Amino acid sequence: MLDWSGGNDTGPTPRRDAIWACVVRAGEAQAPVYLRNRQLASDWLMDLVNSELRAGRRLAIGFDFPFGYPQGFSAALTGEADPLALWQWFADRIEDAPKLNNRFDLAGEINLRLQPGGQGEGPFWGNGLKRDIAGLPRRKTQYHNPFAERRQVEYRAKGSFTCWQMSGAGSVGGQVMMGLPVLQRLRREFAPHVSVWPFEPLETPVALLEIWPSLTVGACPEGWIKDAWQVHSVALDLAGLPVADLNRYLTVTAPIALEEGWIFAVEPDR
């Protein structure tokens, strides 16, 4: 399980609000791994998938950011409702280095592209840089979103955040934009061994899942970094699920989930 970050390199000292990962094998949790930037995280994931495939083990990898956007966004941007086409769209345009990336500029470009008249007042908001960015407002002043504010699953997962917010507390938008290209790289490098839930049948050794640790994980014990505790706990919880519960959580029949994605363990009738 991974706790993701849309920001820059977080330095050599393990800290919160960074990328953390934890692996559970045969019911035993490994020590959580601190990954200071997405380049290291991507390489770590490649090594993990390689080693598990060579060992003949099945692998579920959970990421704590949305795998899709509210209905209509992918079609408006790519011409296809397929969320995996959107993954490739971002992979083709995101520029990412440990201390610099283009997520805010790309959000502004998307706003200008999608808004009538090129006013760029949505769907994204939250310019976190000191310089102004054409099309990307710093706040939701005069904000207009042509799409739903949240995905359907987020209305069921109380306390979750919108994927349109790019900066500030709860800015999931940056995590999505910087995470999808990494997932697309995994799909490309390990095809046909990787499936994405709930967009594809889980008929491969490796499954990519969207998780939200706050859904099930309690308060962080003293002495732990919160992010490390959360991936440790979620990995153990998922690994220990009875098969009947696992199958129930993975059976999401809502048609909109095939476009927007779904959070593992959020049941449609909640």
C-alpha cells in the first residue's frame, strides 16, 4: 500500500506528508519504506513488481489517490470516456523531476481548453506557486466547474476530498495528476500482467487498487509517522481480509465506477 504525494522531493529525513509504502507478505508486515520523491517511488515499484512476478506471487498495490475524475471529464479532454485513455493523456504531458514539475501549469492549460471563451475558471483551482498561472485561479472566487464537484464514490466516503483542488490542505488534485503517469508506466512496463480495478477484470497477477486509509485506519499511535502507520495498517487489513469480504468489496456494479473509479471497501449501498 502507498501513501502518495504530489509535491517535490521531501528530503533525506523521513517525515509526514511524503510518499510511504508498506508490503505485507504471508501475513507479515515489512518495515514501512520512506520514498522521498516519485522517481524513487516509481523505481521501487518496478523492483517490487519484478520480484513478485519472478517469485510467482500475486500482488495487490493500493494507492491513496483517485484513479478517475467525475463523469464527462475524460471524454471532454481526450474524446474517450475510458479513464485509462486519460491516464495516457497525463503520462504524455506531465513533466516531473524531484524538485520541479508542471502540475499547476497543466491544470491551467486544461481549464483554458475546457472553458467556453478560454476564461479558465475551472474545473481545477488552487495555484500553489508564487507566480500567476493563466487559467488557474488561486481560490474558488468566480469559480465555475462544468463537471460534478465529486465522484459518486466520494459522496459515499464522507470526508474525502475533491480531485479539482490543486493546492492547500486536502489538495488531492496534485496527487492524481502526478500519480496517474506512474500507474501508466506500471501498466506499460508489465503488460499483460497488470489489471486496474474496477476498470478491468482482475485476471492478472498484479492488481492496482484505489484506497483511502482514513476510511478504516484509526488514530496514529505515539511514535509513528502518520503516513507510515496508515500504509502499514491498510496493508495488514487488506492482506487479512476473509475471501468473502474481499470479493464483496471488489464487486462494484455501479456503471459510473467504470468511468470514475471507486475506492476499495466503499460499498455502493452505503
